[in-house]
Amino acid sequence: MDKIRIAFFDAKDYDKASFIKSNEDRYQIDYYETRLTEDTCRLAEGCDAVCVFVNDDINKEVIDRLVEMKVRLIALRCAGYNNVDVAYAYGRIHIVRVPAYSPYAVAEHAMALLLTSIRRIHKAYIRTRDFNFSLNGLTGFDLHGKTVGVIGTGKIGRIFIDICRGFGMNVIAYDKFPAEGSGIEYVSLDELWERSDIISFHCPLTDENRHMVNGETIARMKKGVVLINTSRGALIDAESLVEGIKQRKIGAACLDVYEEESNIFFHDYSNHIVDDDTLARLISMPNVIVTSHQAFLTEEALTNIADTTLDNIAGFFENEYSINEVCYKCPSVNECKQDHKKKCF
């Protein structure tokens, strides 16, 4: 029997290293640096599956082309799937994902961003490298006793809550599907906006919560609020964020994701002019920290991503189903009437 062939898009060196180690020559994997788009999907010709990441664009046209080429599976090597037209894919091509690769990696990165921002670690690092040991302008504030609002209490959100509690912070949270018996104080979004000194986002992107941070919701927040986003960029309206910072309403922003990141993040533009004026303004602001979607990037997470992705592919082609299949008919990402004991269609 011929090996299953996989077209692997948006491949980086760290991706290839982890997948080569995990694959152990089970499957034929063709690695491509380019993202999967309407213009590049022809690279999947003759493949049984495509492996994609957060910035690959799997729209209706791409899905139709993959189906025409008899590609049977879209294997996401990430948890989120807002970049896939899941409803259109139903009945045409199957989708699997990695629901949890290392929730600790993302939660710890969120806290690292927060500490770096409020204690001015990034500024101190640059300053002391020039042998400038002045403390002027480096005053921060204690996390102990502050109220943090956590939006999304899945695995990552709950781990972030545990970290915050370790700092002696007061935790409130919002989730459309609260975790029963968790001991978490759930509040409405309006109350969360109003009470929180710090707000951290740990929820998937949906049509319902797109731009949940906007001019109106920013106006309800405390003056000097700190926003942390390690989830999906489009949860925050970037233009409104800029205005909120300029008006001194938002005290700081820690961003690992950005709404228009797909053509920018994961690439080196240090010798180029970036056309995105909003991102350029954000990066230029002294109270904004931007990392390029690196919250997941730990050795443990990369190993888990590779192992789970390849297990998903094995489950689909060898066992005729995968427990991590994505179906738009599921009422939430954590619920499925079929219990994932067979293919969704």
C-alpha cells in the first residue's frame, strides 16, 4: 500500500524538526513554506491530506479545489479553526484539529507578557545594554490584590487563573459555557469590563465575539486597564485599541495576536517597510508589547502538536474516524452528539 501523502503548508524550521521526529517515516510529507491559499492549493495535487496552521486560508474556493484534487482531509495543527469555512466543508472534506497542545505554554506566555509590560522589563533590558542604569520611567505596580478578568475558561484560561491566584490576584471570569464546580466567580461581560484592572482573552474567535473589544466596550473599562490577548486577533478592534491608548483609557496592551497578522507574522520584515499603519502605530507605542503569535512555541507544545496531528491523520485513514474531528453542527467545540465515535458525515 502506498504511503499516505501530506502537503504541509506554512512550514517553519521548528515545524519540520518536530514533525520529522514524530513521523518516523510513516507518511510522505511534502513541506512548503508558502501558506495555503487559492493560488497555492495546486501544491496539494496527488496528496491525501493537507496540514495547515492559523494563517492558512481555507475558504470555499480552496475547499472546492482540494475536493477536486481528491484531498480527503484538512489537518489543522492548531486548536482554533476560524480560518476554515467549516460549514461549507461539511459533506465535502473532513477537518481535524489539535484541541490542546500545551495550555501551560500559552497561559505562561500571557503572564510573561503582563509582567514584562507592567514592570518595564523590556525597557530595562534595552537600557542596561547601553550601560544606562537609571530607574526613571520604570515604575510598575503590584499584581497582588488587583482584579483580573478572564474571558474564556477552557484549559488555557483555567491555568492562567491558577497562575493569577498564585500572585494573590482577585479573579472574575466570563464564559458562555461556565465550568461547573470550578470555584470561579463568573460575571457578565459588562461587569467584567467595569471591574477588571487587567483583562486576558482565552476564547476561540466566533462571529458572535468578533471585535468584542471596541469603542463602546473600551468606554466601560477602568481607566488604565491592561489588555492581554494570546487568543485571536480579531477579538479586539485594532483601530479602537489605538484610540483607547491615545485617550489614556487603556494603560497597556500585550498582544501575541493581531487581526491582520496573516501576511506579517512568522516572517522577517526587518529590512522592509510594513504597509500596515495600525500595526506600526501599535508597535511604536511605549505601552504596547507585540509578540508574533509565539505563545504556543515551546518544545513540549511542538512535540504535542506533531504527535496529535499525526495521530489524527492515522485515526482518519486507518480507523475511519478521529476523536478530534471538527464539525460545524456541534453546539460547541467541547460538545458532539456523536461523541466522535465515527466520521461526522
